[in-house]
Amino acid sequence: MLGTRRRRSTRRRATGLHARAARGSLARLGAGALAGLLLWSAFPPHDLWFCAPVALAALELATRQRPAAESATTFLLFGIGLFAPLLHFTRVSMGSPIGWVALTVVESLYLASLGAAWAVVSRSGPLVSGKWAPAARVAVFAVLWCGVEQLRSSWPWGGFPFGRLAYAMADAPMLPVAAYGGSVGLSLLTALVGGCLAETVVLLRAHRLPGALAAAAGAGVLVLWPLALPVDTEAQDGTARVAAVQGSVAHDEEAFARALEVTGNHAEATVALAQETGQDRLDLVVWPENAADLDPRQYAASAVLVERAAQAVGAPVLVGAVPYEDGARYNDVVVWTPGEGAGSFYRKHRPVPFGEFVPLRGLVRAVTDQADRIGTDMVAGTGPHTLTVRAAAQDREVVLAMGICFEAAYDDVLRAGVLEGGGVIVIPTNNASFVGSSEPAQQLAQGRVQAVVHGRSVVQVSTVGVTAVISPRGVVVQRLDDGVQGALVADVGLRHSVTVADRLGGWPAATVMAVTALVTLAGIVSHVRARGPRGRRPGR
């Protein structure tokens, strides 16, 4: 009788333990999703940069030394909490949720793999106990995060860098680090701050006050020390007077289908600019991506409008155009000189997968007919990453480092133009498909970070907004918001020196990815050894 009671009591205790464990797992999963939403708030349009390290700290605390399946699931929900609102602009542009959902899931799966790796690595000996275990956990978590972030930002088909920690740091004190380590260095520093905050909480729970104070102080130092880093921003080769024209576009999908409407808007805004500034007062004028809805090199009516605008300002005009050649299409920025017409052009090197071309089209078509929204795939350009323009008011040549639209998110694309001699970065973009979403603000933040990475002023020109001139410190000097037809005129400093980040090139990113692979492999080996030769933990 007594034995029966004991067995019942044991079963009740076991049931209670299982119930508490299940509730704890659910709480951790919920914390992961909420932490993802918290990280989203660090990005535009909210711009609460300090939420990024706090979100990473919460995620690390929720998954440390947890089973791989639970950790991966928590990271997956974290990714959904982050990417679903961050990438909602794809839903706006497509008019369908299919692409938005698919992109959210794919990007979140990268984080799920990170969660599995962190679960294995965080249970290895050096990260569990010992004098340096807290510092090791901080470093390893930051490296793993950045390694997976770099992977999803570069693979496959060129990757998709939206959501990089660096692009939430445009207003943060850590921004100067971008000039030394690029976007990956800025992301790494942000992740290190998050790791320090997590250790602060762990050490406080363990009543280790000196260690907690040291971890908190470490987070503070990591946030503030970049303010002491020198960032050279002075003009070295004089200035160029640049006008950025935002012609504005009707907010509907048919605007570009109505022949010459977009071109006419930008020509009209340019003529109005000439009336305000006078002729021969500008060095060059920049129109946005796709500003010529019909390529002026192929359509005479479009050429007439562009020539009229160029003659009015008496300066070269950079015109965005999309030519169709041999069954493919390209994305060009053409130099149009008054009296001479079309000259050299920059051809986009990094088309957007599923936005400008459809990989695995047959497979995608089997799932959804949305694949055929893109009738002709865009092909990557192979020419230089610069344009050379003769500055009209100074009668000298100016070299521009070029990037089109989403290329603002890729360090290597803009770096190539800077290393080819670009003294200023020009990013024409077309945000007409994203009106009412956060995409224009996200792209502006990317431009601000890239200005610091490359030590160049950035002229970012949109069809509908945001159009802005950004200093090499990442500060927005002038801007035109959504839906405004007008132009900005700025004397932009020209520079030739190269930042440490550009000298290092792709080495920081490659190093982070290599260390991530080695750390993960070491964690797997340690985990297998700990379980013993028969797959069971020693002593069982």
C-alpha cells in the first residue's frame, strides 16, 4: 500500500515537472518571437537602434544550452518576428502575399540554422565554465550571428542583405566602425554589445556583481568608443554641384506603362530647376532608376524630352533606362550630354532574384503564376562600376561610383566603384512600387551606412522618394520625402582616399564566415565526444 502511494506521488511529481518544462519551452518560444519584433523596431521607420543589442541579448538568454531543436525553433520564430514586418514591402510591391511569405520563411530558416549551431556550441566546455567562459560566449555568439548574416546576404543568387544589423545603426554611436570593418564589422560590434548585455543578466542571476558590472561596462565601452575613431570627410578634389531630380510618379502600377509619363515628369522637374538655378550653374543632374520609361537610345520621343531637359540646365543628365536586347533586359544609367545625346552607361551588376529575374522559373511556376509577372529576366551587367562625366560648370571630368536601387545594400558593389576611382557615390533608385511601405526609409539607412563604409558622399535619387544627399559621416544633408516633385542641389565633396574597410575588401566577411564554420565544427566534435562512444553521456 505504501509502495503504491509512493509510486503515485512520484508519477505526480514527474507529471508536474513535465508540465513546467513544457510551459518553460513555450515561454522561451514566445520570447524569441517578441525579441524578433524588438529587433524590427531598431530598423526604419522606427529607428530605435538600441533595441537591436537588447533583442539579441533576449534571444541568447532564451536559447543558451537548450536542445538544438528547441533553439532552432526559437530562432525561427525570432526570424519571423523580424522579417515579416521588415520585408512587408514585398507584399506591397507584388500585390500578393506569396512572395512576402516565402521570403520571410527563407530568411528565417537561416536563423533557424544559427539557432541549431548556437545550441551545440553553447554547451561545449569552454563556454559553460571557467574564468573566460562569459567572454567566450559573447565572442562566439557574435561571430555565429555575423557568419550566418553574411551567408544570407551573399548566397544564393547574390543573397539578400536587408535586415543586417549594420543597417539599423545609422543613428548609433557605433557607426564610425563601418569605415574600418565595413557592414560586417558594424554588425559584429552590435552583436558583441548584445552578448555583453546577456552576460550582465546571467551574472546578476548568479549574484556575481563584479562580473555583471564588468559585462555592463563592456557593453557601454563597445557602444561609445567608436566616437573616438577618426573619420576623414573633407573634400580632397574640390566639389561638384550636383542636382538630384525627383519627378514623382502616379501611385499605381500602370504609371510606367503609360508611355513617357514618367520621363515627362522628370523633364518637367528639370526644366523648373533650370529656371530656378539658371543655365550652366550645375555640373551634372541625376535622374532616378527607370526615370525614362522608354529608353531614349531606342525611342525618339523619349530622346526629345531628355534632350530638352539637358539643354535647359546646360549639363549632363544621368538617365535611368531599361533596354531589351537579345531576349534579355538590363538596368542602365546613361550619361546624356546636351547636344551630343547618349554616351557611356553603367549597367546594374546585381539584379534582385525574384524581383528582377526569376531563378528556377519552372519550379516557381508550378507553385504560383506570380512567376510570370516578370516576363523577361534582367541580366547582370559586366562593365565598370563607375561613370565618368564631364562637369559642365567646371569643364573637368568627375568619376562617379555607381549603384542602382538594392545595390545600396552591397558593400562589394559600391567598393568596386570606389576602387575604380569614384569620388562620390550615386545611387539612382525607383521606389514607386513601395509607396506606403518602409522600403524607402530602409534604403536611405543603407545609403547612410555605405557613405561611412566607403568614405564618400552619397547622392541617392528616387522617382517618388526618398531622395537625399548624404555626407561621408552618414548624415543626411538634404532630402525630399515621398510624393514631392522637385530637386535638390548640393556642392558634393569629391574624395580619393580609401577607407580601411575598402582596403580590407572582402577579408572581414570571409574571416567571419570561416570562423563561424570552425566554431560550429568544434562544437559538434565536442558534443559528440561528450556523449561517449555509444551516443550516451558518460556515467549513464
